Amino acid sequence: MKLYMVRHGETDWNKARKIQGQVDIPLNAFGRHLAEETGKGLASIPFEACISSPLERAVETAELILEGRPVPIFTDRRIIEMAFGVWEGGCCSEEGWDLPQEFRYFFHAPEKYVAPEGGEDFYMVRDRLEGFLTELYQKKEWQDKNILITTHGAALCGMLNVIKNQPVSEYWGVGVHKNCAVTEVEVTGGVPVILSENYAYYKDEVKAW
């Protein structure tokens, strides 16, 4: 089984550095362009299926990557973005910062991050992502197939944290992936191996988080 994990395309909230979480923000025009370019880059991959977060920005990314191909898209809430509760909509850029100071643990010490009302901490997110991956690895009908996964920044880092078997303190790994960047993971006998990480098929300049 080969997994192609993709962070969704850009949204207006991404551009403004607002915390989206589980707010259902759609792609903007540039985000759709990135998804289309990624689709061109993955055009030669014969996908058996796609699993997407149920949020519109992830589903539309999948649809644009797979445009014109009869590939089924399934949604799974376990790969939805991390919930930030009452902090969703806040700005985390230094010039526009309007979040509590304890939110800084989110980036710099995830193991110390305490979820706000209605939110999740990293351990909660990691647990649901691990359950998703464990079940996916066991799908016998997909063992020799290519599967597209469209998800979100924190959720994707969480899946890679599980795959790398690293502690929550190292949750961010190489950092939040670029919008529509692709990570390839090969799974053999239930054991995942990362082949490439955070690869962009487009030539556009996208600022790192």
C-alpha cells in the first residue's frame, strides 16, 4: 500500500494566519490553483481511493487533484483538523497576535499545550490519528493499491508523528507542511516507511508557517 498524504490548498484564513481548526473555511483561488497543479503532478498515479477530512477545504482539494478520474472519495472525521474550540478564528502571526500567551506552547512545547474550551490537546489528536492509520493498514483490499489522503496541517503532522513513533514533544517534525505538499508513505505488512515528505509539485512561492 502506498499513501499519498496531502495538506489541503490555501484558504483566506491560512493567508491571514488565522486558526481554522474545525471551522469549515473553503479554498481560495490560489488554493484551488495549488490543488490543480498537484493533480497534474500526481496524474500518473493510479489511485484506488481517496480518504478526506470532511471539511470543505480538504474535500475540494481531493476533488481538484482527482478531477476527471473515477476515484471514490470517502470522508473520515478521524483525520479532521485539530479542534481549537474558543480560540478558532484567532490570529497567530506576530504582527496580528490576538491569542492568549499560553497558545505559544502549541508551536514550541506541544507536550505542555492545554486545550481551551471545546478544543483538543495533542495527545487526543494523536490517538484518533493512530486509530485511523492502524485500521487503514489492515485493509486487505488496499494492500497493493495507491491511496490519496487529504487532510490538514496539524492532523498531517500528527500522522507522521505516529508513523515515526516519536513523542508528542516532537510532534511538528519538519514543521507544518506547505499547502498541497505531498508526503509518500509505503506500508508493507503493516509497517509504514516514509519515502518523501512535504514535496510540492507546483512552482509557486508558498510561505512556510
